[in-house]
Amino acid sequence: MVYLRTKIIRDNEYVYLVKSVWDSKKKTSKQEIVKYLGSASKVSISDIPKQHITEKIIINILTMQNKHAF
């Protein structure tokens, strides 16, 4: 499963595409960064890799973000 994670660094918000991976040794999940997408205000659907473009959570978040940008 992939999702978007944001980080705030020096009052700027940045977005990362992240996936959850099971760590069988520690018996817990961990997150791996798939791709750095850039500044949150400039992220668009075209920045998402094609294999993850159909994830509903990604589309919903980007749609909500665009509504708040206007």
C-alpha cells in the first residue's frame, strides 16, 4: 500500500510517496520512501509514478489539496 506523507521543514511542506513494508525480523511494518514529490503546493497527479496512479487514497488526497489551493 502506498500513500502520501508530508513533512514540514522550516515552515515549508514537502510531500513524499511512501509504501508500507513488513519487517519479518522485527514483526512490524516500516515505511519506505518510494519518491520525493517536492513542495506540497506544486505536487500534481503527473508527479505520481504510473504504477501507483490508480491508488484511491492518492487521488483523493491530491483532489482535496487542489480544492484547498484555490
